[in-house]
Amino acid sequence: MVISVLSSFAHVQAQQAGDVVADLRKHDKAVHVLNADIANPFVEIGPDGYYYLTGTVPMDLSTSKETSVRVWRSKDLGTWEPFGEIKHAPGSAFVKELWDFAGKRNITPDIRSSEAHYVNGHWVIVHTSNVRVANLMLSASPDIKGSYTEPLGLDIGFHVDPSIFVDDDGTPWLLSNCTQIRRIKKDFSAFDGNHRLIGPKSKQLGFEGTRMVKVGGKYVLFGTSWSTDIEGKGTYNLYYATADKILGPYSPRKFAGRYIGNGAPFKDRDGRWWAWAFYRADHPPLNAEQADKRDLSDAAYTINKKGLTLVPLEISQENGEIKVVPKDPVYRFPGKEEVQQFD
């Protein structure tokens, strides 16, 4: 009897996983893919063809209780498996600084907004912390679980949601603080110049969740803000601006999607675009009809349940302009509380 029950449970799990993958293939609606407690998710395709997922994970989920970057992986974006933890380099200056800062504030150290990028045969991991001291880790090999160094040391400084963008000529840039940018030497040994401020001139792009991609020769700069432009009020949204040169000038701020703030848009192996959505709110998730009927300007609201949801995007170029459009209508349009008016 026990064997029969377990067999039936495994069959249901396999069927559910199959349904998720089938829904993802359609690329027409949002799909909930993972129940793990992750925020600020980021995914990269590794040299082995797997998708590798990192983000902000509460420290109490760490099996070792040491500061580390936790990783999940998937072959199909729908079925994810925990893939262990990446430890900081032995004698890490970052770890010492993190514990010192956290101790002075009487708080537990926390690693936040981890991103694992695969660049020229190496993994480059950047992240910040709950005391804002940041870090950059460089692997010695294509193995994401291999040994790491921290070539920038404490020179990386303090950042909110650091991200890496590698241009067509191989030049890496550090993005953060929505939106600062600073060039890095190609071997990641040091910075190559001072930081610059980029983004729209007439309105701040956002306050966190910086990300850059390149489409049709144009730089597409993403940032996250609340729909009311007041932190913690409204819905947690994604915005973007575009430019012909990496340092700008950039277009006015445009709307990229509702409820997908800090969603790190990425392209899958088939060339289709996605953004992540996760729970960021003060209240239980609303359904779309509830969200349309009530005023969402007094607190933080979302339709996303806990865990991670993938939202299909259409990113195209029309008449020289980049358009970013969520394909699921629930995420496509600004809410009534949105302070900026979009065309």
C-alpha cells in the first residue's frame, strides 16, 4: 500500500512537471516554475547547456551556515534541482568585511542579488549583501563549482544589485545602483576608469534591479521601481530605456511590465525572451480581477505567489525603436495607480 501511494505521488509530480514544460513551450502566458524562497532571480546558460539560477536566498536555507551563493539548475526552465553552494574564496576580504559590518549593526550577514555570468570560459559571480558591501568572484575553470578568486577585492565597493554586461568587443562593465556603470579590464583584474551615471535624463529609471542587454545594435537598460515611484507603494514593476552607445544618451523611461520588477530579462536556448516574477508585497497575492478593481497605491501589492514565475516577453525592433512587451496580458499594462503616463 505504501509503495502504491508513493508511486502515485511520483506520477503526479512527473505529470505536473510535464505540464509546466509544455506550458513554457507555448511562450504565451506566465508559468509558475519553482516554489523555493528566492528573490531577485537571475539565470545564465552554462557551457553544458544547463540553465543556472541564482538570486537572493535567506541565509537560513544554507546547509552549511557559511556565507555562500546558492545555485539551482535546469535543462528545460521548468524542472529545477538544487545544485549546491559556491563558497567564497579562502581568506576572502569580502567575508571579513561583511562579518565586521554586520557585527557592528548586530545583524546576521546576508548575501543578496547573486548573479552568475559565464564569460570566456569562466564564471563571474557578482552579488551584494544586507550591508551593501559587494563582491565579484572569478572561477578558475568552466566548472561553476570550481575554485574562485576575488580579483577586485574590496575595491568593488558598495552596490545595490550589481550586474555584469559584456559588450560585443568583450569589454565587461559593472552595472549597479540603477544606474551606475563602470568598465572592468577584460581579465577582471581591476576597474578601467571611473563610474558613470547613465539612464533617462528626465526621470530616474528606478532604484534597483539594474540589467543590460543588447538588441539590434541598441543597448537596452532595465531598472526596477514601484508604480507610484514611492518605495513599497503600488506594484513592483520593470522599466527600460535604450541608447545607441553604452554611455548614452538614453531614451525616456518606458514601461516593460507590471509585477516583474528585478526580473532580469534573458534569452533562452531557442532565442525566446523571458522575465522573472516573484512575490514582493505586503498582502497576500491578488488575482488579476481584484487588482483591477482596487486602489493599489497605499501599500505593496502583487499577483505573484511565492516562488518563481516565468513571464514570456516579446522584445523587437520597430522603426529603429526597441519594444519590450510581456505576452501575458496580466503583466502587460500599467495599473491605474501608475504615476507615469506611457504611450
